[in-house]
Amino acid sequence: MAMLTPTKDQGATAQPNEMLYVEPTQQVTPGLLAEVMAGTGLNGPFVADLLSAMLTHERCGRHLYRSVAARTNNPMLRGKYEEFGDETERHVEILETLVAACGGNPAYVSPQARVVQGMDTKLVESTFALGGSIDVMTQEMAMLDAVFLAESVDHANWKTLQQLVEHFPDGDLRDQFRAAVEEVEQQEDEHLGWAKQTKERLVILQARSELLATAGAKTEEMVARVRSWLS
């Protein structure tokens, strides 16, 4: 089962610094990071940090999909959010396997991963920030925009990993990474393409809707219209 939120109880580790205290038993040292990608001729510590950041983004993406699926008023959007959320959880499992295969710890939270977590947390928060003070359609667009932004980074991450794998030496590790990229990249293409196209459709639908331009339109009328769109 995928680890969606690494904690101390789950073996989470990190590098301490001036602003971050890490208990000695959970600390990651340069020596430990040097074991990642050992014998490949690649910069193991950097790859460990990179994969940790990718993994964190996928984990945050899973939380984002759960959140927006629970709050959207549109059945079609809910279905896609649930579908893509399940696939994203599978991506977490794949990355955890890859990290372990190259000598790393899937529960390691790198400095780069902490930055990613901070940005992704704000992305999720942005879909709640104006709750109660914006209309239903604006809320839907905010959630879709968050998905679009998250999937844009996902897509770039896997494209970059695809290029990096070509610098791996021949062997089982390279084959394992290639197979993972082949499985995930097609889904990432679909996720990003869907988010882009759906955003465009919702913009056009809103621009052409007289109801949503009517002052004093009742919330229940707007919700009913939103539910009927994209079906």
C-alpha cells in the first residue's frame, strides 16, 4: 500500500539543518545518500533528493484529488478526479518501488521535497481560501486550475525522468525505470490533456451562459447548471 504521508512511525527520515531539527535516529547523513545509485556513475545524493521531491508531489496530488472529488458539484468532474486520484496513488507506489530499487528510502523527505510539499499545500489551500465568498462556478474553476497546475508539474517530472533514465548504465535498474516511465507517462499525458481541455470547455460554457451572468441567480440554480455541464 502506498505511503501517502510519511511520519516518524512510518520510518520517515530527513536531513537536519539550522532550521530543522531531526531526531538522531531519523537523520539522513551524506554517507547514507551516497549509497543511492551506487556504481552507476551518477550523482546519487542528487537523484535521491530528486526522486523524493517527485514522490512528494505525487503524494500531495493524491490528497488534492481526494479533496476536489469530495467538493465538486459536477458528476463528470467527480468521476475523473476519482479515476485520476487512483492512478496517482499507483504512481506513488511505483516511485516508492523505484526509490528502494536504487538503494534509497521511500520515507526519506529531502530538502527539495519539503519545498515541493510547501508549494503543493498552498495549492490545495487555495481551493478553500475563499469558500463562502465566491460563487459555485468560481469554486469549480479554482479546483480545476489546481489540478491543471499539479498535473503540469507531474508531466514535466516524468518527462525529465525519462531523459535521466537514458543516462543510467545498462542493466536491471535501467530496465525497471524505463518500464515505470512507460506505464506512467501515458497516464500523465491523459491527465494534463484532460485538465487543459476541460478548463477550456468550462471557460466557453461560462462565457455563453446567461444564467451565470444574471444578478441574484440562486445558488441552487447555479449548482443545477454546473451539474448538467460536461455530461
